[in-house]
Amino acid sequence: LMSKKLDDVVITSALRTPIGRYKGSLKNLSAEKLGALAIKEVVHKLLDVMELPKGKLTWLTEYSDGCMKKTVTNKKLLSLMGMKFTDFDEGLKKEGEYFLECLLHPQREAMIHIFFGERAASKISDVPKDTKVKDIKKAGIIGSGTMGGGIAMCFANAGIPVHIIDQDEDNLKRGISVIEKNYEFMVNRGRLTDEQKDSVFGLVSSSLDYKNLADCDIVIEAVYENLELKHEIFKSLDEHVKAGAILASNTSGLDVDSIAAVTNRPELVVGTHFFSPANIMRLLEVVRGSQTSDETLASVMAIGKKLKKAAVVSLNAPGFIGNRMLFGYTAQANMLLLEGALPNQIDQALESFGLNMGPFRMMDLVGLDLGWRARKLGGNQSPLHAKIGDELCEQNRFGQKSNAGYYNYSEGSRAPNPAPENEKTYEKISSENGFTRRDISDEEIVDRCILALINEGSDILSEGVAQRAADIDVVYINGYGFPIWRGGPMHHANAMGIDKVVEKLNKYREITGNDVYKPCLLYTSPSPRDQRGSRVRGWWGKK
């Protein structure tokens, strides 16, 4: 297809959404534009012939020039786009050579691994296949903020009526307005027609009264992380929502069993940790409480599938899967900052590795003040890894929300700019805590942050918090921006070789004295078992 005869070739297939709505012929497109189009969805099944107006392709070209260059398949396609062939057969020969390279490349194995991993994640080992699943005809949401509104959109998009409750009328009006604007944006982008928008948005209703949730089949609480508040909400839900309905919490790390204990239906209580923005992010951590019934668990996994989520089961443990691993990763990034690296170097090293966003850009996005305020309210000292971030908060540098954090931000922009004025703070905090700042290589940065992920993931697997290694990979690819072409942190460990992982863990444990690098027993046990006594499904012993 890359020969000079391209414009004469009848294209019999094209891409799926979002550009798949244009129907007709592709033969008028230039080779460059058709190449950019092919790159966008090269790994997806091609659909029927569709017309793609030239004016619609600018964003695809920009996309192909960015993140798509990271996969070997798309690098080869970009290379073909720049070649000039005088003979059609010559072009086909070169395509065949490149195809064979892609076929034998480790990225192929990684992406196949995650493809089947997502499908395996829906299977719960100790829940019978014939377990009855509840029919969800209506959903309720507590909270109309960013998370509540996003979760409501997930249900509406799936054709399920959803009712939102909030305690404040102004907040509720604001939340519903945001949902409507999101749908209007989709109309403006051509992803919905006006009629479709009216139909979907019409499934969303709201009020201030819990009584209006009485006929819901599932209610999801989506308020901020305060256990006492969640206890009060679940007491009210238990009183007002019909018997047999599932009560779920969108908590990102609180004790689901504690929440279930305040109800008279603990077997119907489950954690449903959506990721923000919920209407866009695919990951859904389904948190299994100690009393959560098989029917409840199977029903929520089925809901996840209907909402088009990549649903993964986690046991009820602090931080579940994703956030527990994230803690060690960000702590090591902060330790590297204390030891001498700078935020932009750390971010660039990890983004070059393939992550969508480096840890300091991510912390600026989330807000540096969340942990700082909690520590101040509790009268707690800053842990070593948080000392620099807390000092920045004392200077009113909270991240993007204040246009200053580890980076500086122009008003109305999310693009990070260097903050050289912070370097005096870094030097001061390092000195006060006994660190002599040193040059740190990109290799050490990547090793220490990624090994922290891998080792914590191994502990999670050995404890039975996750069912299988691939589940952890699904979590990190769909919720935390780990590159899909590396297959996830656990698959990446396999690709490195477990002997190499252990060697590096021991090396960095000796350098740092940090137990985050103490090799997990999973690496050395010939037949590791999780806390339930069953053989761990994983990746140990694969060299």
C-alpha cells in the first residue's frame, strides 16, 4: 500500500471510531495522510470502507508524531511512509520484512499478554461460572462532583437510567451542568448526534432526597475519602434503598469491611474504585470485602463489562492494587530528588521509558497539598520522602491549582515549565536530612522507580490481594499510564528475567538501605502460596 500507485488502490477497509463515522471511499487521500490514519488504529480490526475528509486528519498526524512512535509497529509504518518505491512488488517486499521484524519483537508478546490478561481478569477463580447475576435496571450515585458525574455518565452511556443525589442544591446543579457540557462537547466533536445526546442525557436524573434511590438496583457512593462520612452515607442507604440492592463505595483505599459493617447487608457491599475521569478511564478495581457474596461480586464484574471497563478484582487491603504500588513508586521518585536528581530529569527518564506522565508532573496535577494538609490536621511529621513536597506547600506551591509546584505553569495552561527557584529548597532539605546531592543517571532513575513497582506488585501477588500477575498489569496499563507495549510491570519483570530483577533489587537495597528493594519471597520460593493457601498464579520461575 506504500507504493506510488497508492491513490489507485481501492481501499476495502478503514478504521473504527472516532473517525469511523465517515462513510465512503478513501482513494482520494494522500499516502501521508492515509499512513497517519493507519498508524492510529493499526492494532485494531478494520471495518467497512469509510470516507475521511482531509480536514479531519490533522489531529491524527499529530498523534502519530507523538506517542505512537513508541511502538515498533508504528515506527516501521512511519519509516514506510517516508520511502519512495518505483515498483509495487518492491514495496510489498519491504512491508513483509518489516512485518517479520514486528512479529518477532518482544512488544508483540507484551501486547498479546495484556490482550488475554484483560479477558482473564474477568474470571474469578473461586466464584462458580453459573453464579446468578443481578439484573441492573437502574443505578444511583451519591455525590455530583467529578467522580460522581463521571460514574453517572458511564451508566447513562450504557443505557442504564441513573439518579444522582447530593446534599447541596448548588453543587447538584453544577454537577448536572458539567455532565450536560460533556455531552455537548461530544456532539461538537461529532461523536454524538443531538438526538443521541438528548436520549443519553435524558437517562440522568437528580434530587436531594435519599428516598428517590429506593428502586435502584445498585447505588455507588462517590464522595471524598472520609471514613466517618462514608459510614453515615451507608447507614442512610441501608435504610432507604430496597432490600437486595448492591451498595458500592468508590473509595480508593479505605476499609470496605468497615463500611459494610454499618449496614444490615454486608454481603451486598463491595468496593468499585473508578478512575478519574470515570467516563474516560477504563480501569475499575472491584474490591472484595470479607463478606461480599459471590453473586454481588459476579454482578459487579458483569456491570463493569457492560460499562466497557477493564475490571480487576482486589482483596480488601490498604491501597488495593494500584495505589499501594503507586506509593512506593512516588516515594522512590521523591528520594531520588532528595539525593540529587531534579524533577524534570526524573520525569523525562520515566517518560522515555514509556510512561504517559512522570511522577512529578502527576503529583502537580493531583495536588501536593492533599497529604500535606492531612498531616497538618493530624499533627503528624512529614515522612522523609515527603519533606520537599511539604516544604513547597509551605511556600504555597500546591501544583497546577496554584500555577506552581515542582514546575511553574502559565495561567490556564497545564504545560510544565522549569522552576529553577526550587533548587535552593531541594539543596536545603537534602542538607538538613544528611544527603550530599550527587549526579544520578537515567538508568538508576528508571531502575529504582520501576523496581519499586515490580517488587510491591510481587508482594501483592504473594499475599493474594491480586488473583494473578496479569491482573496487576491490567491495573497499571489502564489506570496509571504504564506503556502497553511493555506489557505491564509484572510482564516487564519477566522480560528482564527474574535473576536480573533480584540482582538489581539487592544492588539498590545495598545503595539505599531501603527495604522497598528487599526481594519478595515470591522470587525464591519454588511453590509460593498466597494468604488463602492456594498456589499463586503468576510469573515466578520464568527466566
